[in-house]
Amino acid sequence: MDFMDISKKRHTVRKYDRRPVEKEKIEKILEAGRWAPTAVNAQPQRVLVLDTQENLEKVRAFCTFGWQKKYVELAKESDTEGHEKIVIYYGAPVVMVVCYDTEECWIHPESGKASGATDATIVATHMMMEAASIGLGSAWISYFDEEKARELLEIPKHWKPVCMLYVGYPAEDYMPNDKLSGKRKELGETCFYNTVPEAM
């Protein structure tokens, strides 16, 4: 499959089938992340793979917030009885918590800015694309209680969580959200040659 085809095929899946993901497919996704570029090849990414019922329940615990209509509109599965709260978890059988090691990432010698968040983001993107290429769905999740996640998952202090990837087979009745999927601005709205238009 051509890279552009994979890019267009990938979309956020918010409802998953219950069947487990084969170990070899999980390994392929992790391997794609391993080969992602990082600043000076420092490879500070640390990926915690959660695939047990016990740990997936922890994900539900730190991805639960007060009820908000916009998230329920994205996925009915987020709603709870009585609209007391929303649960930003869509039944994925695998959750990959993507972090970076603050002691391992490259530090810009002049600005002092760490590369870790950028590195972890690139890694997560490669992993999402690999998931799409092997017939799996994924969802990039950055809306979660980081401190609660750190506590429940016993994440070391020098690891900084950046995002999570929910991974699994899309549910048979899952349909991409019409409001968000497949719509892209024209290139001329986001990309410019040599100079920035005055209107910007």
C-alpha cells in the first residue's frame, strides 16, 4: 500500500471490536515506532503497552471527566447513565501509553528546549500509520489525567506521558464521524512557498 493511501485510510476509531489484537501485529506497531526518527537518534520514547483487563480498567479511571456534550457527540459510547460523566475510552483491547524519558532526550544547546515531546509525537504517528497499514484502527488520546495515570500505572517520575494510542479492530457497526473524518483544508490554506501571505 502506498504511503498516501495509508494516510487517507487512517482515521480515528471510537468504537472497537472485542477480539484481541494478535501479538505479531502489536510487535509490528512497536517496531514502526522503534524506527521513527528522533533528535540525534537518542530514542527517548518509552511505550507502555496495556492489554490486560486490570490495566484497561485503569485507563477508564484516568480518562473519566465531567459530562461534556461535544465528546458524547463524537462517540455515544462516552456517555454514562444519567449524563453524570464521560469516559474517553472506546473499548480498545490495547492501549499504548507513549512517554519520553526526560533523562534521555536531546536538549537544544542554545534554547535549552528538550526534544522529547516532539520525538514521542513522531513515534506515535509512525505507530498509527503502521496500525492502519495492517488493518487496525487507532485513536490518538491526549485528554487524560496525567497524574492519575502516573499513579495507577506506576510510571517513573522521569518518564513524561505525551499521549495514548487506542488500538484494535474497529467494531462492525463503527462509522467514522462525519464532522471530522476525511476533511482537509486545501494546500494553499496551510502551505506557502518562500513568503507568508500578508493576510496571514
